Amino acid sequence: MDAAEFRRRGREMVDYVADYLENIEQRPVYPDLEPGYLRPLIPAEAPLEPETFEDIMRDVERVIMPGVTHWQSPYFYAYFPAASSFPAMLADMLSGAIGCIGFSWAASPACTELETVMMDWLGRMLQLPECFIAETHGHGGGVIQGTASEATLMALLAARCKAIRRVQASSPETPEAEIFSKLVAYTSEQAHSSVERAALIGGVMMRKVPTDNSYAVRGDMLKKMLEEDKSAGLIPFYFCATLGTTPSCAFDRLTELGPICNEENVWMHVDAAYAGSAFICPEFRPLLNGIEFANSFNFNPHKWLLVNFDCSAMWVKNRADIIGAFKVEPLYLKHENQESGLVTDYRHWQIPLGRRFRSLKMWFVFRMYGLNGLQSHIRKEPTRQWFLPGCVPGTSTWSFNQMI
Ligand SMILES: *Cc1c(COP(=O)(O)O)cnc(C)c1O
């Protein structure tokens, strides 16, 4: 495909996408198929000779579309909403064109710098405390992770490293393996499964904190468990609070939990994966109170803020905690100006090395909607927040609105 054909096919594809989304409600939202439907519809091996674009597009309708669950359909009420907007799609196209792999500042300065600034913009929309904003004094700052699961895991791993260093500093003779075996992480019994998974991947114990009759974790419940575990010789090091739990949209009591975590040297991570977008509206912002006590905070603009998957926004109060935990510097990734204070190398903030230019999606969406447009999206779209597949309309949104 040369540039001339790309121009033509690109226009056709944009038309196809616009037609698809304009008429999506005419398609059955959930495919009526048996597992294994696809293999017989296409050849067993990749073609030897090139095929035409027309052939492929015919097969999109013949093979792919009948097997798509149409998440963007107005009849889709499963799981959670997946944000989508035309500006985000166009930005993703540009990101594909630039095709950079922005793992360090030098690997594509705009990719890194726009991300830092977009995370500040979004942080200010949420009225995050200044300590999470990169511009202010450069200790905190934001990063785009692929998913909330990765953010939770990154926070747990950084906390684990910090805890090990802290214990080693006070008792240098204790072997690392012994400290490791005593570390305990905590989360609500109502937390998302990804939190438990983070502990499994991180190889640490995790205890589930019981909740009150609104399904929220309260300070006294966590405090009691911390005391029990400390007197059993264990080392509490991480608590993942949830704002907007998956089963019932409960909000853990950050203002009670935060001071306890800070006092006990327990890293508090806050997972607000789907509810977090609402905090851009002043009337919902009180639900984020207590965030000033958190070490890290995450929510998914790709759920409810018009930025297509994948875009999970994570902030840390002290970037050294996260960078210090994962810094490995092979010779082939060294660059002369990497040690200057202005240079962020996002590869130290995440698990993979490579990363896409995802902040373009945020930039296009934030500019084309404006904060007012985004706020009115939140105010008019809460009815799409059904959470459990097959749940009765009204449950999770209903509880969300009851909280406010
Ligand atoms: C959706 C959700 C997650 C998981 O999100 P991913 O980005 O898919 O990892 C975690 N926690 C909560 C509260 C969620 O709503």
C-alpha cells in the first residue's frame, strides 16, 4: 500500500467507522455463536501472495462483525462502559502514524512531555492536591498505565521495595527473604479481583478487610487487623482502598484510613477505576476527600471519560518511590541528558519498556470537549454504569447516586 492508496483507503475506513457507529443499534449487541465459529471461516494459513483491501473489508463484515460484542451499542449493559469518542480515535490514528516507542525522554521528547502535562491537566480537573502535580515541585506526577490492574501492581511493588528498605535500614542483619515473608498487604473484601492478583504476582500475603453495612472499609476495621498482624510479628506495608467498588460502588473511608496508613508506614493506593471520572464534577469531588493521604491514586479515563482504551491515569506523590524500585540502566538505554531534573524516563514507572503515545488521546479529547463538555458527559451518562452482566438496571448507578 503506497501513500496514494492509503489516502483513499483511509477515507473509506473513516466512512466505515462512522457508518458502523451511526447504525450500531441495528446490530445484535451480543453475538449468537458457538465457540470456535471463526476458524472454519478463514484459511488455515496466512496467504502466500498479497490480497486486496476489498477482500479484507468484505471479510470484516463476513467474519469479524458477526462475532463482535458491540460495547458501543446503546443496548450494551454488561461489565462497565468503555469510553469512546471520535477525537480519541483520530488521536490514536496519529499515534499510530508517529509510531514512536517512547520509553525514555530521548526516545521521543513530545511523547513524554505531553504525557506529564496531560496528567497535570487531568489532576487539576480532579483538584488533586498539589503534591501529585509534576509541575509544582517535581516530586509527584502522573503516568499513563494500560490498565488499573497494572497501576495497582506497580504501587504494590513500589511499596514492597520501600518497606524492605525501611526494615533493612533499622535492622541491617535481617535477610531480605525473611522480611519478604512477613510482608502483608490489605484490601477491602469488596475490592476488585485485580488487587488480589497484584498480591499473587508480587508474592506477598494479602488480607481482606471486612466492610460496614454500606460495604465500605472503615478506619477501625483496618486498624484492628494491623495491630493483630504486627503483634504476630508481621509487617503491614500496603493498603489498596477503593472508591467505587465493583459489586456495589462503595467508597472506603479515606479520611479515616489515610492517617492510619501514614502513621503505620503503610502505602495507601487508591483504586477509583470507574467512579474516578466523576470527580471532575465539583458536586462529586467530595468523594475524593482524603486523597491527600494516599501515596498513589489511579482511575481509568477509558471507562467513563471519552478516551478510548487503553488509558489508565496513575499519580504518585513521590516519584522517587516508584522509580527507585524499578531502575535498571543497561548501557544501550543510557542517554547523556537523562540525569537532569527535567527529564522523565517513563520506562521506570511501568512494567514494560515500550509505550505508545497515549497522551495524544487525552489532549484531543480535553481540548475538543473542554472541562464543561466532559462534566456534562458525566452528568448525562451515569445510566450506562451497569456493572454486573445481567444486573438489574438501576443497581450500581443507583448506589453511586445515593452516595452523593
Ligand atoms: C474496572 C476496574 C478495575 C480493573 O480495571 P482494568 O483497567 O481493566 O485493570 C479495577 N478496579 C475497579 C474498581 C474497576 O472498576
